[in-house]
Amino acid sequence: MKQQALLILFALFSIGFISACSKESEVPTASGPIVGQWDINRYVISNLPASYSTLNGTINSNLGTDTYTFRVDSTYSEDYSSSNGTSKGNEEGKWSLRDSVLTLRPTISTGQPPASYALKYLSATGELSTGPFKSSGSVQNPDTHLNETVTYTLEFFYRKRY
């Protein structure tokens, strides 16, 4: 009788062990907070000349589209277009994350290899940031209503969709 009870217990243990190890029950592990799709959420303009200082701040509208998709296999793609749809493009490459710096290495298309660039993962807000960088553009002067070229600092922020 003891042998039958041990045999039944062994059989139940074996069935439990085999079913726990089957491939059907395996769930892929997430590889950190980066994997998924990220959309442009906002951008911040700062350091405009004094006469344009009212334009400094966060912009949440007319962003166009800019979506990064980061995959588990360390590849990514980016699809973007201007707010009026006249300028569209895409990019593909490899990504790596070290500490909070996400390094993107676009694949070679033609000619010179494109330069790598970095985004910063802001764990406190759950966003990706380009970090502030200098830019320039034509802006209408709020006093004279004339278009003038000015320099300013720009920073883009991305939110994870899924």
C-alpha cells in the first residue's frame, strides 16, 4: 500500500514538473522599460531672445508624428512626418541601453554610415528625452510681426504607448 501511495505521489509530481516546463506555458521576459512603442509627447523651447521670451515653454500640439518602436532583439524603427504631412521618413537600426542612456545606431543606407545618437530614459517621468540641443528657425517677431531667424534650445520628449 505504501508503495502505491509513493508511486501515485511520484506520478503526480512528474506530471506537475513536466507541465510546468512545457514551452506552451513559457512567457517571454520583458527586457526592461524600453521595449515597446514610443510617441512624441511634447517639446520644450527655451533660451529664445528677450523679444521672443513669451514663446518659451512646453508645446503639446502640432507635433506631427514621430514614433519609435524598440524590439526585444535590440532593433528599432522610427517613423516620422511633419504636422502638415509634407515631410515623411523612417529610420531603422540597433539600440542599446546603459544606465539611463539609450544609444541608437542607424543602419547604413547609402554613402557614409549615419552617426549614432542618444536619448535619455527619464525613469522618474517614464519618458525618453533627446536632451536639450541648439536649433534655429524662422519665427514671427511678436512686436514687429516680421519673420526673423533666431537661435534657441529645443528638447523633445516621448511617452510609451505600450
